[in-house]
Amino acid sequence: MTAIEVTDLHKRYGRTTALDGVSFTVHPGEIFGLLGRNGAGKSTTVAAIAGLIRPDRGTVRVLGHDPVRERATVRRVLGVQLQDAALHPALTVRELIRLHRGLHADGLDPDFLIDALNLDHRRDTRFEQLSGGEAQRVSIAAALAGKPRVAVLDELTTGLDPEARRDIWRIVTDLRADGVSVLLVSHAMEEVERLCDRVALLDHGRLLALDTPAALAAQTGRDTLDEAFLALTGGTR
Ligand SMILES: Nc1ncnc2c1ncn2[C@@H]1O[C@H](COP(=O)(O)OP(=O)(O)OP(=O)(O)O)[C@@H](O)[C@H]1O
């Protein structure tokens, strides 16, 4: 059983083609990176996986289920952290994490998550009063509270300080060790190089490359993924 299977995904917004035939598979227990410049189609792909949009053509399966037609089933197995997650501003950190935990039959102890994400001093603070980095950590905690078998993390550590980034990287590798599959959308090449088993590179709604970070670097004759990324996308602007 594949964790996520995206097949020939197409999506247009008016005259803009956001996705133009994207296919890839995320294996169980894998951290899979989704990369690409601004506007490449990453968030549209994530929205289709989360069942938030209907693709014009193509299919998405999460552990074999259709995110739109089997929404309730997919919600039970999929944890999604979106960019600019809109969590209820008046609820406290603990209330929000408990709320998200309560939506699932299984889950992680909210107090464990609060400690793991270094939010203990903010436990009783309302969401609207948090700093950007703290709000980001709460959105990650909310996505993981239901102990998902598949996690989609969009710009996981954007805006976080180096220590918080390392804490979150550790949480993500612990998830993989527990057999959770992770789709990680990121612009941070160091993060991708450290965490991802394989990487898909999107460009103008198409899949430009898909391989391990080391193989992508080797394929382009570069030393780092950062340079490989630039080499692969450089000529197409
Ligand atoms: N709701 C929408 N209406 C119109 N156009 C949209 C909509 N959502 C996305 N697009 C367009 O579709 C294309 C792909 O956008 P998408 O947000 O998927 O890219 P992205 O790779 O996530 O970019 P970023 O790195 O900036 O988050 C872009 O050209 C974007 O402007």
C-alpha cells in the first residue's frame, strides 16, 4: 500500500495552469520532499492531497482513499499543516491541541506535544497572542495530534529559529522511525538534504525531476542540492 499516490494531476485557475500532469508516489515510512520555485504548484498539490480542491483531471489516493469522496476516512489518517494555518485565535495553545487530538480516535498526548515543541511556557496563551514561530509550532502540533499515518507539512520550519528548527527536524525523523510517511514542502535546501529520502522538483506545474537528494546532485554534476536545484530550474524561467 502506498502512502500517497498522485496520478496525472491537472489543475487550472482561469488561464493559469497550476498543475499540468503531475504524478508521484510516497512510500510508507518515507520523508518525501516537494520542491519548486514560488508558483510551481506545490500548494495546489498539497490542497489536492488534503481534499481541499478537486483536480480537473487525475487522481489522488491517501492510503488507497480518495480525499474528496472519502473525506472522513482520509481525515482519520492524514495530518496536514498548511502555510498560514488558520487556527481559532481565541483558543489557548492547550485547547487547540486538545481540540485537534479530540477529532481522532488515536493520538498523541497534548502535553507531550506541548513539551516536545517547547511551548510549555505558552500552554495557556491564546493563539492570537503567539509569536509567528510559536504559532507555527502550534500548527505543527495540531497536525500531528491525531497521530496521523501520513503527514503533509507545508513549509515546516519557515520563520523558526535554528534551535526550534532542529527540534522539529528531530520530531519528523522520529515520526519516520514510527513508520509515518511525510510529504514535506520546503524551500530550505539544508532541511530537505537532511530529512528527505527522495525529492520531487516541480516547475510550472510539471515534474522536472524525482530522485534522492544525492542522486539529483550527482545527475547535475553539483555538490549540493541547492546547486542542483538551481541547475535544474535555472534555464526555464
Ligand atoms: N486560488 C487560485 N486562484 C488563481 N490562481 C491560483 C490559485 N491558487 C494558485 N494559483 C496559481 O497557481 C500557480 C501554482 O500556485 P501554488 O500556490 O500551487 O504554487 P507553490 O509552488 O505552492 O508556490 P509558493 O512557493 O509561492 O507557495 C501559481 O501561478 C498561482 O498563482
